[in-house]
Amino acid sequence: MGTFSPSLAIGPGCLNCGSAELSKLMAGTHHRTVQSIDRIDVGRRWLFGEIAHDVMKAPYQSRDLKTFAASRVSADQTEHLFTSTSLVEDEVRKLTTYLFRTEVGGEVKVLVGKISAKYVVNIEVSSLQLSRNDSLLLSWGIHRSDQDPKTKMVETPFIPRSLGSLALEVEFEAKEAPLYFSFLLKHPSDADSSISEIRSHRKTRFCVPVGFNPGCPAPLGLSFSSDGSMNFAIFSRNAKSLVLCLYDDTTLEKPALELDLDPYVNRSGDVWHASIDGAWNFVSYGYRCKGDGEGFQVERVLLDPYAKIVGSSIPNQHESGLLLKYLGRLCKEPAFDWGGDVRPNLPMERLAVYRLNVMRFTEHKSSNLPADVAGTFLGVTDKLQHLKDLGINAMLLEPIFTFDEQKGPYFPCQFFSPTNLYGPSNASVFAINSMKEMVKKLHANGIEVFLEVVFTATAEGGALQGIDDASYYYGNKVKELGAKNAMNCNYFIVQQMILDSLRYWVTEFHVDGFCFINASFLLRGFHGEYLSRPPLVEAIAFDPLLSKTKIIADCWDPHEMVSKEIHFPHWKKWAEMNTNFCADVRNFLRGEGAISDLATRLCGSGDIFSDGRGPAFSFNFVAKNFGLTLVDLVSFSMTELALESSWNCGEEGPTTKPAVLERRLKQIRNFLFILFVSLGVPVLNMGDECGQSSGGSPSYGSRKLFDWNALTTGFSIQILRFISFLSLIRSRRSDLLQKRNFLKEENIVWHGSNGSPPGWENPSCKFLAMTLKADKPESESSSEASEVMGDLFIAFNAAKHSESVILPSPPEGMAWHRLVDTALPFPGFFSANGTPVLEQMVGLVTYEMKSHSCALFEARLQRTPLSIEL
């Protein structure tokens, strides 16, 4: 007998299964009982009958079957693959053997196999001390409900074989499976005419599964074998029993078939598993978990955490319609041709990121997309040119996992499937392929794709609750975390699930990186304590596959709507969303921040990233998809928005005052300017380029759909062009503005106004300037003279008054050209060719900067104009 999972003890066993409700069963079952003495030896003496006796023939009517197997199997079982060489031409597949002991001694061996379109169950009885072997009967039935233990069973006599053994076969049409075959033995008493029943040594009925097998504990989730069978595997350490629910109609709440998984046969360690041959009539599946601990609700059908294709949600009546129920789809992932796809593999310091929500980006009617494309992955693909116009080379998608549709994408229900909402016609298979098409198209245009992911908490219902809360969630172990549906990320099974999910998105969807929302929570241990070396964070950093992607920590908490500052362990692999950059830039531009803080952010936030990483690991932003939008940041500053560090520029909310509007426009330009000239990776937020407002509301739910008509307004036109210009400048001057390492001390000089040193210790000082010195080329041949890059002089004035700026002397043979002055009117406030700044006297160049403005100057060879196409 072959080997099998170590957790299944080899040896005689028994089953404990309730009696059958045969009135429902036999009306819909077509079977044949076969008895024969002459047998064909195929492998382990599988029996084929030569003399058939039809016991009952009835049409198979109902597919609304429920197989509640109250079985408790401890059986010696193996699987073999055989091909008949006898007169019978059928192929015997997946022969499974079960060995039981009876309560009176002796053994019962049951072999279950598939022959073409039929299942055959062979029962062999040996070593029974009976006076009359010829009178032994098999009382059997199929379990689809154990509600009526008094139902009459079918009785069939055994046929004696050599050496005192008895045998009997029963056949079933394949379409009737999966099912449980339950039986006991009956024998007339010698003393009187009564009939005695022989059960297992545990005093229970014998029971074996037909049409489904023990399966394998790996891989977790749904997998397919070469013979067409499907393997189900799910982790649940604390469940006492588990039911596999199969649906033949996605619109029905109740499953068509329910199979109890036996803890002796269908469990290896803490993983429950089963393999089904004939489940192709079913379209979706889920689980019911039964247990004694908190969180188990046997009436709820739960989604497989590893489901790769998730069906659309249906109301869960057991939860009074408040929760939606998702089910895994019983189908293979659609094929996709990745031929020709090449990952851009951009260096981190060269990135320019655009964050967007897939649905909100193109769902507005102004996108002029067909109804089945608007708000989907294909809609993003259709608007690719907009990203290119901005100079973007990386797209950061808000969470795309299946999520709680009432609370939003930051409350996921599952981690392996894109939400159907983002696919054409809200179809799961279409969502998968359309996302892959989007990624492939973006890659072809040199744009990388990053995903925001939330692994630290799930939706309040419809997620992993009820499978094994004690393993997946903190629950009552940590009171302040239990109410947040907080996941125990560093517990081994949750860690494995997260790693499997990340690898899946990289391998199957060719994703280039991940931004981990609420990343500070990834540092929590089993009891909620903070770990200095959290296993999950370290595993991601050193994973052979994941370490090659961009991995970004974002400590924003979607529950508390705040970012949490923490020293994040990085192993020189992890980048971070720099909330300090956002706070310090906002404070400086509203006239309340220290210039030393601004200087730190301009140079790549050395206070955070000088520990072995560098400025390229700083993902900088001035506005996000939570909190105030960029235009609201300069339009609202009411008391309730104190945490936003915003400034309304003189009047709260909408206004028609020219002076206020001009100041707001300058501030928006200033925010964008600082974002792009600072070392690090600039991150833009969807809608900020067209002045999208949420009316001063910082909540995520207040964000509106992207209005494509807004791109035609004068404001949007100039901001769009300005962003494109800044992207080009940043790329052209990558020697100074796209640095993987920090600038050397000799490459940067700080200035105050009027040529004086900066007022570092003066809290009232609102002006700062710096010269970024370009490295001298090793060769100064005349052929390369025209390509020499000069120094950059960058100035920032947050004061309410103008400042007179004395520019330092440019390198020999060069002169200063103004490229940006955010105080000038459009279109003259930026210029690729630059405007020469004339000397007031020999060696002296001064420039007056208006209040609330920024300026950029570049030293260029005096005889060489520069032409750049925008």
C-alpha cells in the first residue's frame, strides 16, 4: 500500500456517519449492483463484475443536493493509477482504498475508483467469524442529508470468495458524484430469526466518499490537476469540522451541494483539503467552518482566502442583508499572452509616480468611454496619453483587491483577485485579463505599475472572519486592535498568505512594486508588541522575487485616517512614503515652518534615509488621496482642518477676489515646484493637475470622479504644462535632481537673501536659496563643450514681502538663465529655453522675488541657446 500524508495514521480505522435520508436520495439516483466470483486482477485486485443485477433504475432528477457527511474517518488509504489490460477496455482512475476494523473483529476493505463515466465502490469483508458467510448483507445508502436516521436502506447480499472473504460492488453514474457511500453489515442471528448489525469498532456506520478524494494540503486554495480534478485546500487550525459548499447557480444563496470534510481523511496538520473529480457542473464554492471558539458562524458561507477568481457578491441573508457574500469561481484562470512584455525596471531615482483610483479615473461621463470600459482597467489604458503628457513613468493604483463596496478599497475582503468592479461588465474573468492588458500596454510605454496593498486589516465582514479568527486576527488578544479587524501579519500562516499574494501579483500580473498601507502595523508581533525585526518585513526584503520589485512603506492608517511616524526597519530594500516631507513643505509655504526643515527635505530627507539607503528611497508628496486635495490645501484652513497644515490664502472657500486667487495659484505652483526639485521620488495625486476639489472635506469618501472636461480650463492647461516641464527638467538635470545618493557637501551651497548666509536660527526667516554645483566633466574638449551642464540656483520665498536675491557668480564662460518664477503670469512663469538674467554691474546679478514664490535659474554657456520641445 502506497504512502500518503504523515498526518493520516496508517492502520485500521472507522467512520462515524449518520444514517441516510433515502427517500430523497434514491428517487434521484441511478446505480447498479454487481456481484461476481471471477475477478480481473488490475493492480490491487480491482473487481469488475461479469454478472450484473440491476437493483434500481431511476432518473437523476435533482441537482439541489446536500451531502452532510457526519463522518469521522480514520482509514488506511492510498491512490493508484491503473490501466486495464483485461477484456474490459475502460480505464480505472484514482483507485482509493479504505481499510476498517469491525466491532466483532475482521476487516472491511473498500475500494473506490472511476471507470470511464462511472464510479465503482467495491466492498471486501474478511476474517469475520460468522457461521454463515453466504447470508451476510450490505445495508447501504447515499448521504445527502442525515436528518432522518430511520429511513430504510437498500440491502444487497455479499458473494463468498476464496479464503472466507466476501465481496460486493456498487456502481454510480459520474454525474451523481460527489457523494458519501454509507453502509453497515447485517447478519442473521444463530439463536433466533433476528438480524444483527455489524458496525465499525467505534460503533458507527462505515462511510466512504465517492467522486471526491482526500486531496493534498498544498497548494492552498483551488488548484487543478492534469486529469481535470480540482483540489481544495484551506488553513483552519481551530475549526472542528469544515464543509465545502458547491453552487451550480451564482444567483442562489444556498449551495447545491455541501460536503463535510472529515478531520481524519481531509486534514493534514491545520490544512483541510479535498479533491473532486466531477464538480464541473458547479460554478462556485465556499466553506462553512464549525468550531467552539469565538468567530465561528456555521450558517455563513465563507470565501476561500486564496481564491484566484471571485464571483460577484450576493446578499447574505444570515446577516440580515448587511453583509455581502463572495464566492470563489470554479474555473481556471484565463490564458493571457504576455509575449513581448518587457518590464521597464526603472532605477528608483528616475521615477515620477501618479496615484489613481481605477474607477474614479474614467467613470465620469466626460471620459467619453463606452459604458463597459469607463471605470475599468481598460479605461485607464485608454487614457494612457494623459499620463505621458504629465511625464509620468510609474502608476500607483489604489487597492484593487476585492473589497467592501460600502467602505471602499482600503478594506479588502481578499488578496488574490482584482475586484470585478474594475472589469468590463463587472465580470471576474474580464477583470483579470483587462488588468493584464493594462499592465502590458503601460510597460510598452515605459510606465511601471505599482499597487497599494492593505494586509493589516480587512473588511468587517465577508473577509476571513469565521475561518479561524484566532489565527488570522488579533481579536481579543489585543483589545485596541480587535475592533479594527486587525490581521496578525507576523503569524506564520498570515505571513505565508501575504507572501503568496505578493508573488502571485508579480508572476501573474507582472506588477512592478507595492506600496504597503498602514505599514507600521507590519511591525506588530503576535501579542501586538512592536518588533525590531518583524519576520514579514524581513522576508519581503530578502525574497528572491519580491526584493527585485519596488517595496514602499506607507504608515497611513485607513481606520484612524492619520499617518504614524515610526522607525521602519528596511534592510536597505524598503522605501517609504515621506510624510515629513509633506508636513514640512506645507508648513514652510504657509509661513510657519523652519527653513532648516525645508532644507532637509530638499536634500532627500537625510534624517530618515541616511541609514544606508539614500534620497531615492524617499517617496515625496504634498497631497494624497486622503486629506485635502491640492486646490483645497490653498483654499480651506478652518479649525477642523488643523491637522492638514493648510492655508486658505486670505479667504475661506470659493472666492472671486483676484488677489486671493493669484496667491492660491502661486501656492499650487510652489507645491509642485518643490515636489519636483527635491531629491526623492515625486508622487502626484489624481485630479490635482486639474484643480479637483472636495469642498474642503479631508475624507476619502468625498473625493469626486475625475472630470476630463476640467482639463480644458485655463487653470488645468497651465498646470498640466508646468508638470510636464518639471518632469523634463528633472530628467534633463538628473545629475543634480535625480540622485540615488546624497549630494556631496561641495556640491551644495546655501544662501540667504541679499547674499547673506541663511538665517537657520531665525524663526522669522522665510527665505532660502541653494546652489547645486554640477560636477566638472573629465574631458573639456570642444566637441563636448555644448553638452556641459551648469549649476542650478533655486530660491524659495514664503514671506509676505518681496526679497532681493543676489545670485552667485556662475561658472566661467556661463551666465544665469531664469527657467521658473512662480510669481509671473502664464505662460511666462516657466520656460525651457530660459530668460537671461542681466548683470546690474560687472559680476553682480540680482533678482527680485515676489512674495510666496519660487524661482529656478540655470547656468548656461553664453553662446549656446537650449531648445526643448514640450
